[in-house]
Amino acid sequence: MIRVFLLALVGLAALAMVARNLPEYLRPAPAREIEWSADREPLGRWEGTWSGTFITYAPDGTPGATIHRTLRYVSEGAGRQRVAISDEQAGGTTRESLLEQTFDGTTLKSRMTLKDGTMAAWEGRRAGDAVIWHRKDPATGAVESFRERIVAVPGGDMLTVDGVRVPAGGGAPQLIEGRYRRLDQDSD
């Protein structure tokens, strides 16, 4: 029992050392970056072109589908933004979709339209320097929630997406992860 206690203390000390020495891009954002309602262009942080991968995982961590994704964010005035999404899937097929995002000072709304006319809608809330997005498909009952955040990493900004998707009918959930690098710096 004393060994377990001593191992726990050593583990706690190691955890404290890791937390104290986190790289700057993994540390929590300062409060000044959280005041979105004071921004002239609250969605301007996303402005520009981002490229990277979107991956789904089984609950045990087994990788599922990997998609190469390009996102082009274009502001259309205060609190409005259009996003063109191009998904290149494993067989070389490409799927295009268009997103319209709005921000009213507290709530973000996002409406996606696929080329075939299919639509999906998410509602988002600010959580520190991130957005928590959620949607429940009224037709199928599928649920999706994810955190979207822009972090400064060596070499430029990275847009991160981490969440979970529960398919219609209560099937096994999927973990989702997106990592996109900013290709341009048109956000100024």
C-alpha cells in the first residue's frame, strides 16, 4: 500500500512537471482572446484557406475514414461568413459543400448545403477560445458534437476539430479529428 502511495506521488510530481513545461501553443489562451463580442469581425479569426485531414476513429481508437479537406472562409460582413469545403476521399472522389455561418454575439449558427441539395445545421457556443458545435439530425436522430479551435503552432496557425458522432439508430459512436494548417494569412 505504501508503494502504491509513493508511485502516486511520483506520478503526480511528473504530471505537475509536464503541465508546468507545456509549449506555449498548448497553454490556455489569455482572456483577451476570448472577448468575441467586442470584435468588429468575430468570425475573422477563421478567414482564409486551411488544408489538412479529417479522420474518424472507432471508440477503441482504430482509424476509420481519412479525408483530405480544404476549407476556404470568406467574410460577408459583420457576423456572416461563407465556407467552401472540398473533401477528397480515399478513392480520389471529391465532395464539395458550402457552409454559411452567422454569429449574433452569443450563438453561432452553421448551415451546410451539399451539391445534391442535402442540408445539415449546427449550433455553436463559445467556450473560452474555442467553439463547441452541436447538431441533432431531426430526420435520423444522428448526433454530432465537436470542439473547434485555432491554435498557434510553430510554422503558423492550426485549426483543430475534436469530437464525437453518434449515428442514427444508436450505433457505435465515432470519434472525429480534424487538423488544418492555414495556407494564407489573409485574416488581417
